[in-house]
Amino acid sequence: MEGPAGEDPLKKALFLFALQNAVRYKSVPRPGTVIGMVMGKHPEFRERARDAAVLVKEAISEVSSLSHARREELLRTLDPALAEDLERPRDHLRGLPALEKAEGGVVMRFAPNPSGPLHLGHARAALLNDAYVRRYGGKYILRIEDTDPKRVDPAAYTMVREDAEWLGLAISDIVYQSDRLDIYYEYAKKLIERGGAYVCTCDSERFRELKMAKKPCPCRGMALEESLDAFSRMLEGGYGEGEATLRVRTDLSHPDPAMRDFPAIRILKSPPHPRKEACVYPLMNFSVAVDDHLLGITHVIRGKDHIANTRRQKYIFDYFGWEPPVYRHYGRMGIEGVVLSTSQMRAGITSGEYSGWDDIRLGTLRAIARRGISPQAVREAVIEIGIGETDISFSWENLYAHNRAVVDPVANRYFFVPDPVEVTIEGAPSQTAHALLHPANPEKGTRELHFTGKALVPRDELQGEGGMVRLKDLFNVEVVTGGESPVCRYAGESLSEARARKAPIIQWLPPDECVPATLLTPGGTIKGVCERLVAGEAGAVVQFERIGFARIDAVTGEGITAYFAHR
């Protein structure tokens, strides 16, 4: 019988959400996407995260074996509410305008250079294209544009694939341009034969002078056979680097000098390519035009900094008589507060300024994931920005708001005491505080913190002279003397009295029931202590009460390391 086998409620939930996702997007979902959906709707399964990682593969395998029609039928039968949810408009797609010529499905691509890991700028292009593929159905191609060996980092091949998977992109095919060099050579010859290109052996400076003067270089007038022979000589290694270039024949009177006889293929003999033995490589506009046609790309969504490239590529489409894709160009997106330049990031890593590609001061997807930002939040923030042509600034607060909606329902609450000072509270009775793991989910249980006369509290909270504070989930404390050696006195249990006196509610921990903790933030490092239970949250996002959400990065014998996400 089709459907989730057995009575395991976790397996059933994984199957149903995988089924719903497959019906909605007409493609089989990624394991991480399904687990995230289930844990968001059913936080009670969080303690079975390891089981989920195994069971989700079985669920997805079963869903993938079904036809689309059978998936729809089964979803309506097993969970009518999830089926009905499919009829509701998707909030994260409402802001995206319809695409022309998309009603029959689309073929779209995300085409990064493998020069480093993906960053937030890449995420915009990747997720906008992904949203449209999911809306209209079709194929989504990850095309690795690696025909410039100077911009290839061998490790980036893996990093790009991993980052794309983390984003949850509905990738159907992966294409490496370095595997297609012979195709580009073939079409280069065809372009020469059509009179659309010629081999130029002019000195680069001389060619530039002629171009700026709107005059042809001597090579432009060479005979067809001569140009074909010159291109064959390029392929055979008969020219040195920079001695010959295949140029696309354009309008020499074009007002933009960059459009005049732009280069299509050049010679590069160093550095060697990590995947291919070659010395002749296409430039972006030529390889992109050829691939967009041969791969059947129907729509291209990219930044308006590519408008000039679109015009260049149209020359190639016109020479071959190909129908170009539908293009949409969105405005620039400024992202403040992080480093996005791959070369700057690499230099900083090499010098030791940054710890790696996931250093939280960087704008890589690895960095924000390490902070506890979910791919769902990135998706929602990017889709909300849309594809408008107006330049915008990326809103970190908007991203945090979306992430808060993801993590708040599932993140356990704990105390974190920064820069702790130990105080004796005179007259305070010994007692046990019962603090909820999650205020909205009492069924998750409580943490027990035992007070026996002394407490660790934030040093900054006791710097004033006099006044009342309330130890959260415990009792009121009168600060008799603040400073480096504070004197504190028990002041009763009344929460209403604390509120009436506007007493700050502060974190605290028993001195013998805590572990050292380091909280890393973009603004610096905070040393303190946290509850012992946090040691069981490695890799998860928690909320340090009164501080904010943080991802527990590492648990060692020396303590806990966490990365601050946001408030």
C-alpha cells in the first residue's frame, strides 16, 4: 500500500510533507527542506532529529516513485488539509510578477563561477530563478561557468554544490562548461563561416586605438579560409597567450565602445585548468549564448549589470538565427556590513584575518548558516525583494524577521550570563526554579536550576547603588551595594512588586550548574556562562533569554561556543 508504512508519527509527517512539497512544486524535495517543514510544524519531533535524517530518505524515495497525478490523489486522501493548503496563494511568491511565455513551463539556470562559495548576492539570482521554476514547472540547471582558469578554485566546485543544496534549489541538471570546450570550438567555426567572427592578431593596445576611433583592424577583412586557418592554429597551440583572439563582428559605430567587435575566445596558458587540459577558452558572452540555446534556456533573470552582456549575446543569437530567452534584469542590491568580494575574502583567510569561508563577518551562505540563519529565511527575504529594476539596500532586519519566524517556534530557551560575578544573596531561602524550555510549548518541559545561597549574575546589572532586580523565574533581590563587590539581599517573591518598582529581570545561574560559554557576534566576543543543558544543543539554534537567538557551534571540554544570530 502506498503511503507511510507503520504507525511512526514522525515517518508519517515526513512522508506527508514530502508529498505536499512534490505536488506543489512538481519536483521531489530535498531532505533538508522536508525536515525543516516538519520540525517547524511539529516541534515535538525535534528530539528525534537523528531519526528524521534516516526516515526522510525513505519518505522521499517513496514519493519519487509516484506519478504527479498519483501524488495529488494520495495527498487528498491522506491529509485533505495539506491538499487544501495548496490552493492558497504562496506568500513568498505574491510579489513576483508573471513571466511572459512561461505558461507551458520554463527552463532556467543559475550560473556561478567556481571562484569561491556562494554569498548573499548569488542567493538572490539563485532563489528568484528557483521560485519561477517552482511556479511554472520545468527544469532548473546549475551551470558551472569555469572557462576562466584564473577564476577557478578547485575547492569551490564542491562548495557551490553544497551551498546550492543548502538553499534548497530544485536543481534538475548540473552542467560544467569546462566539459563543453569542443562544443564552443565547433560553434566558433560556424560563427566564422557565417561571417560573424574573425581571428584578430593585432596588438591589444593597437586594437583598442582602432576601436575607439570606430575603425576596423586589419584582421577584420581577412578571407574566410584565412580566418578558419587562424582559428585552427589557435587550437593547435600555434599562438602564444594574447597573440590571437576570436572576435565577434559587430557595429563599429556603436556608441558603446565595449560593444564593438568584442572578444569571444582567447588563449590562456597559465594557470592550468584543474579539470581540463586546454589553452583556448571561450569568454563568458560566447559560451553563455551557445549554452543558453543548446540547453533550451527559456528565461534568464539576472542583475541589470548584465544588460550590456545581454546585448552582446544577442549578436550571437542573431548570427545563428536562434530565438533568445526572455530576459528580466533586476536592480542592484547593496549589502552593508559584510565582505562579499571573493578576492578580498580569500586574501583575509590567507592572512589569518578571517578564520575561513564561514567567518561570521563574511557574507557567504556558509557564514550566515553558521550564525543560525535558515535557508527558508533567506528565500523569503530574497523573494520579498523581487525583480524590480530599482536599486535597493538589503535589509538585515527583514532577514532576521523571517528567520525569527522560523526559529522562534522551535528554539529552546536558556540562560546565558555574560561577564558573570558571583554574589551571595543574604536571607534568600534555598529553592529550585522551574524555567520553561519554551514558553509557547509547555509540553516540552522545564529546566531545573537550584539556588543554594549564591548566584552568578551579569556584572553590568549590579553596577548601580541600590535598587531592585528580579532573578528570572526565581525571586526579587535588593542591591544594597553595587560595584565590584556587590551586596545583595533577598526581597521576596512578589512579581507584582518587582513590576511596580520597574525592577529589571536579569539572568542568573547557580555557580555549580553552569559551563563556560563564548558567544561570538559580528561586533566582538562575549565571554560568560550558560546552562549545562545547552551542551545537548550542538548544531541547533537556541534563544539565550534577554540576549537573542544563537547557534551552538561547538561543545568541548573547555565549554560551549555559540554564534549570535539576531534578537
